[in-house]
Amino acid sequence: MKDLDSLLTGAKTVAIAGHVRPDGDCVGSCLATYNYIKTYHKEIEVCVYLEPIPNIFKFMAGAEQIKLPQKEQKVYDLFIAQDCGDVGRLGDAAHYFECAKRTACIDHHVSNQSFADDNYIFPLASSTSELIFELLPKERLTKEIAECIYTGIIHDTGVFQYSCTSAKTMQAAGVLMECGINFSKIVDETFFTKTYNQNRIMGQALVKSELYLDGKCIVSVITQEEMKRFDVLPKHLEGIVAQLRVTKDVEAAIFLYENEGGSFKVSTRSSGNVDVSKIAVKYGGGGHARAAGITMNGSADEIIKTIVADVAKQLEQ
């Protein structure tokens, strides 16, 4: 895959989709691709499928065109999976992938096994949005496309503070800024601004947190009961695990929240000496060396004991 234009050659219908519970990079990269096709390939019928996105991302062009995946019998000429490590992470959009005449994947997860016909997988990239930036001709970047890509990059780099940020990332951000985007507003309103209830639930998570492994690992859990009491949804828990990670002397942070069915979504972050992607893959999850996630069954105590033991093994090595 050399560029997006060559990938689109011969396609009359295209579907774009990202992972379940879409975050900033997922939404930004998918909408950047959608807007590019709508602007420069008007002959192509294009649809973007995502689960409901957080309200903070609805300012991006094309957000109102996002469709919920449905069990419909529709065969696309090309299906592009973005920011997604495997077919299962596509959720209900997976059936479009399986029925498509041709498939492609653009992703930066180290756990990605190149599951599509055409793959553009670079685990060292800061974000899938940065990869989309590489695949687009710079003279065709519009303000709307630039906003989408910039949003995706800042969310997967923690506004350029994570180790995945490279010189290429910063150069890309500079080009995007020159497109006339209000970059400071995007950072403030989509990354830093929290609702009152979001701040309260984060406070709850911090108060409940516990240290393990002589202070090298920090863990916190939020239950369904607490989510209802503080009137928050899973999407409002974004940022909690990152806040846990910046605790002094902590090498790994583990944050669990309870799903409605009783399972737990486990988010992990590392300061560098623990590869949390290896732990996530072990239990059917995935991600990056310093940021990964899993859905696990069992009690919170059992899950914590298991993950902390895996962290301990890596620290011993």
C-alpha cells in the first residue's frame, strides 16, 4: 500500500470502520479517510461504521454521517479497517469485512497480525491518524481533514507526551497546523476538558487506588454501582488509567471497570519497563508496549492478582 489513492483504484463502494468503543485516534483516522474520499473521489459511495462516539468528537466533519453497523447483506468493493488489531475488534462491523470483495487494514498496534488483503501496519507510529497522514498527498489536505488527523494524533500521544511521539509525529502536526486548524481549541476541548461527573469519578478511582509490588504498580477498580451513582458511562472513564500511571515511582498502572454483563474492561499503562501488550495478548486483548487493553471474566480481585503477577514477572526480568 503506497497511498490511499492507489488503494481506492477500481472501488465503487467503500466501507470504513474502526474498533469497538472508538477513541480519538479511531474516530479521527476513520473520519479523515471518509472526508478524503468524499472530497476527492466523489464517484465512490463511502460509508463509515462506528459505535456511538463521545460527544467531544462530534465537531469533526462527517461525524453526523457515521452509521451504526447492522446485520445487513451489503457487499462492499473495499473494506478499510483502521486502528484495529483483529477482525473481532471491529464488533458488528466485522460482517462487512468478511463479505467485502477486498479488504485493507491501516493500524499501529503491535499485536496486529496483518489480517486483511492489503496491510499498512507500523507499530512504531504514534497513531493510525499519523499513518493516514502519510498515505495522503499533502497538497490535498483540507482544514476538515487536518482537524480529524490532528485530533487522532493528540489523543494517542497524550498531546505529544507519550514515548510513541517521534520527530515525524511533530513534523506531521506542524503541517496540519498550517492548514488553519484551531489546534489549541482541539486540545483543550477534546483532551483536557472534563465534565463535573467525570472529575468526580476520577477522584473516586484515585481515592480507591492501591499500590502493589513495593509501589511499582498501581491499581484501581470502578464498579457498575459506582458508575450509576456518579452518572457516568464507560466513555467517561477515559484518562483515569493515564492519571494513575503518572504516580511517582509507578512502573505500571492497571484500571478496571465493570461491564454490564459482569466482565471487566482492563486498561493498562506502562512507564517503559513493562510491556503491557504482551500481558494483554496473553488474555485475548491487544495494544502497544505502553498502553494495552483486555476484557476479562472473573472477580476484580482475581483479575488484579493475575495481572499484577504478570507485571511482577516482567519487573523481575
